[in-house]
Amino acid sequence: MIIEPQRAAALFAERLATQTDASDVRAALASGEPGFVLIDARGSEAWAQGHIPGALHLPHAEIPARAPGLLDPAVPVVTYCWGPGCNGATRAALALSLLGYTAREMIGGVEYWAREGFPLRGAEGDATLPPDPLAAPVGQSCGC
């Protein structure tokens, strides 16, 4: 299948406008002023098992009822769920967009957050796994 360069460029630009990744979210959170609210769209058991420090727990099914009381429409949101095999972050970003929020999806979800060696917060406190060399460069930036 061949896609015209102009159409491909428009599609890639749209993806970059609506998606971000774990490394970029981590850098923004580390800055202390990320410019967005990070939303964990998973259920309560998943949240308790481990979530990204600083995230707000808002399961995607509860967004229509709870978002207006929790979120400022002027502040963008970034959603995440389990990982690339799960579309919960996409559903959450869609629900938030339909409510008028500027939303992006963190591709890779909490799976790639952990695989890149970033901390997760659970009942026992923060835990960090070593970076997975198949998913993240060890001891260096990927250069992208």
C-alpha cells in the first residue's frame, strides 16, 4: 500500500499532536511544571497495584460523571492505561475530548513507563525496575 507523502505527513502530524510517550511525560513531570494533568484511566485494582506518581486516578468509564468536578478545562490532560495492547487510554482521551478538554494519549501506557525504568507507586511505596534493554536504551537517551 502506497500513501501519498502529503497524506502521510498529515497523518504523522496528527499522531504527534494527539500522542506522547513515557519519556516525554517523565521529562515534563520532572520539570515540576508539566503543563498537563496525567490521568490513569485504569480501574481501582490496577491503580492500587501501581501507578505513575503524580497521576490522577480517573477510570475511563467514570470520566463523563467525574471529570467536570475534577479537571480544569483550560489545562490539557494526558491519559494512560495498561499498554500498547489496551485502548483504555484512547477511550479516555476520546471521552475527555468530547467534554471539551485538550487530550493526548501516552502511548505504551504504564507497561512502557515501567519498562523504561521509571517509578511506579503502589501500596508499598515507589518501586522501579531496571530498564528493559529491548524497550529502552540502558544508561543513555534513545536520541529521538
